[in-house]
Amino acid sequence: MKDRRKVVILGSTGSIGRQALEVISWFPDLFQVIGLAAHRNISLLEEQVRAFRPAYVGVVDPEAGSLLEARLQGSGITCFRGVEGLLELVQVPTCDLVLVAVTGVAGLRPTLAAIEAGKTVALANKETLVVGGDLVIEATRRRSTQIIPVDSEHSAIFQCLQGSSGVAKVILTGSGGPFRGYSRKQLEEVTPEMALRHPTWKMGPKITIDSATLMNKGLEVIEAKWLFGLEYEQIEVLIHPQSIVHGLVVFQDGAVLAQLGQPDMRIPIQYALLFPERRKNRLQPLDLAAVGALTFEKPDLDNFPCLRLAWEAGKTGGTMPAVLNAANEVAVSAFLEKRIPFLAIPEVVARVMEQHSPEPVSDLSTLLEADQWARRLAHYLITTNY
């Protein structure tokens, strides 16, 4: 029997991390979990550690990390603490693949560290490429490593491109979120509870709100540009409420390839973990007759301007995508805490972008400075205006 693939999961207590561990449990002869990391949910992390018995564990929150280390004393497990600990975790020599499933720009530094260590990265954190696409792609080329996308849309494009050439454009699909077809007046009444009820996908709170504003689709546009080496004119977005067609590639000869599947993140997670193999799993196969109709429509950029803002940030380039992302993270957090209304999210992002003078990305510090500047301004705007 060949050696099992040795996996480290960052964000193991989140939605993607939990589903990844479920997928791994289906194939015990193929995978060995050697490292798990979380932000501060050490109760669940400890359960995962006892179930999968990794050699390494990481906790970003120092206090929670100290508590878990005390609980695991005598177990022989090496505990890493803080952000620097994550950087050590992804570089352990025995690791083959790092699944980056943390939320937000926090995924950037560990992803870069994993690439520099020569690891294959299964990327479920779109902000990493939105903010640091220049640096990340350059690092993968220099280190001859591979990024395998986990997002359902980018996984779909990645699958359609295997063995193909002559791409004219790619089409990213989105469900439209819970407020597809809403008027601006209706959107004024949206609450966090309403926005968290996604019609087809089960995701974490931040990405669910991004899906409701269509910012998620905008971030995916920027991510697709870097993943597949495209121009923005080669990327299209269509709203597809059934969430069955996850992505399409249009070729120069007029042929179109599409990837279809149930709206279940365990499918692209399994593909990323097993690539290039495919194995039968425990999920129900897609029944197109039961689905019935598949429909597509253009996105509403007037009532959902976050998609347009992301496109503008991507085309501007430099530090502007980092500013877009940082302002959005602050605004989404404020909305979830009921400090601003739903429609204030794009307003805050737009105002922060308007006040930013983008700079070329020369190093990580340039990006992190732009990120912190945008966060400070977004916090100020929220505090003084809402």
C-alpha cells in the first residue's frame, strides 16, 4: 500500500475544516492528519485531536493555546501558539498538503509559508489571492508548487481546464444569495438573521454575508484572475439559483465545458485532497431529472454593488484589492454585530476605496500596511456615520 497523504488543516473547527475531516474519515487508507489548527475553539479542536491523533496542533489565540497545551500534556503532541505558530505548523517536514481554510486575510501568511516550504496547498481562503495574488503566484512559480482551489466555482474551472487549452473566457456562477430579486427598499430591512439563511449552501457567517451582498462573487473574480492567469475581460459572472452548474469554460472554438454537482462543499474538498484521483464517496449522485430546470441571469449590479466594487479593485490592482477586502471584513463584522445596516456594507467599502491611493505590491509589508490603513478608516467611518 502506498504511503498515506499527510495533511495539515488550518481552520479545522470551521465549516470547511469540519467537512474536510469528514471527507478524510471516508478514506483512512489514503490520508493521515498530522496537524490541526484553529483560532480559539479549543473544545472542538480537542475533540478533533482525540479523533484523528495528529502529531501537531496549533491555536492562534495565545490564551486558548495555553489552555489546550495544558489539556494535552503528556500526549506527545507538539503545540504551536499564535500566528507564528501557524507558520511553523505548515512547514513541518512530514507534511505533504496544507488545507488553508481560515477566514479572511489571516490565510495569506500561512499560505506563503507553506508554498515557500514546498507544500501543495489546497486553498479554501479566497482572500489570500485577492490580497496577495502577485506574491502568492510568484512564490508558486519560484518554488514549483501547486495551488489546488477548494471553492466550488474555482474547483469547477480547475476541473474543466484539465488537459485543455485555447480558453476564451470562464464563467463563475452564483446562487444570487437569499435576496436575489429584492428591491433596494426591501434590502433596507435586511437583518443579519435573514442574511445568514443562504438558500443552497451551508457556510460560515462571513462568507454567507459576502454571498448575500455578492462580494463573495467579486472576490472570486479576482481569485480566478490569479489562479488561471486570466484578464478580467475573460471572466464573467452569471446568477444560477439552483447551484448545480458551478463553473463553465468557454473555448476559442466555441465549445463550452461545465462542471455540475450537488451544492455540497464536500465534493470540491474531496477533489482537492485526492487530486488527481477520483474515488466513490458517500454522497448522493446528482439527479438532473429531479432538479428539472437550470436557469441563468445577469447579476444586479445596481442593488448589489459589491460585485462591481470588487471588479474595479481588481482592475485597478496594486494595493486596492487589499483595501477592498479589509474594508469589507470590517463592514461585515459590524453588520453581524448590528452596528450598521445591510446596505452600509458597500457604502463603507466604496468610501474607503475612494480615499485610497493604490501602490504597486513590492512585498508583504506593503499589503499589510494597506490592510491596516483600510481597517482603521472603515472603523472610523462606521463609528462616526452609523
